[in-house]
Amino acid sequence: MDAMDVQTFEYLPEKKTLIVRVNEKSEHLDNETFKETQWKIVQFLIDHPVVNLLLNLKEMKFVVNLTLQAWVGEVIMPELFKTSVLRVGYVMPLGFIENLSAEQTSEEVSKFMEDLPEHGVAYFEEEDEAILWFISNQTPEVA
């Protein structure tokens, strides 16, 4: 399984927003492919002036184990903060266990952002709510 089989990207350049949608095929992810999905996101953020990152995990069926949660915090978060992302919005998974693992993983993001006043993390039930949150926060100019 390829990392892009389980997630799609929608880039809204006028809003400096990347929407990542994880689908139900994520149920068949293994740890290495999960890591690939994270690296694909980071690479896109390096290559594009994204200020708002929306992770739509509503259909996610993969449970992010504690080892992967720690990996996200130790490896992915430092890379994320080298990019122009200021706000991360989450649409959380419907399944209880998936929701719990996503929440614990997103806490790794929050830890990094709590000391950065311009940065923010928020949780939503629908994409539209997150987009409104992004719009209501003034988007700084990004080259």
C-alpha cells in the first residue's frame, strides 16, 4: 500500500491552506506506511507556502500506537515547525479508539505550539468549521 492510497491533498493557495483527508483504507496501514504518510505531508509543506493545515481524520481507521505517537513528536513536529504552518485544525475520527489515538497524537502538536503565540491547534466536527476558524484568524503574508 502506498502512502497516497490512504490520504488525499487539497491545496487552496488563495487561502494558504492544505486539507489532508485520510480515508477508510487507512485500516490497512502498517507503521512504515503511516510514517510515509507523515513525510508526504511534511514534504508538501516544505514545497508550498501553507499557513493553515487541516487534517480531516473523520474516516481514519488506523490506530496510532504509542511508539508512533512518540515518533510524530520527536521526528515530524520539528520538521513541521521549519515550515510556514501557523494553525492546525483537526476533524477527528468517528471511531472511539481511532479518536483517542488521534487525540493523543495531536497533543504532540499542541505541546510544540503552546509557547508560540501566533500558532494554534483546534478541533472540529466538520471541515467547514475549521475553514471558518482559519479565515477568522488573520493570515500573515508568506513568501
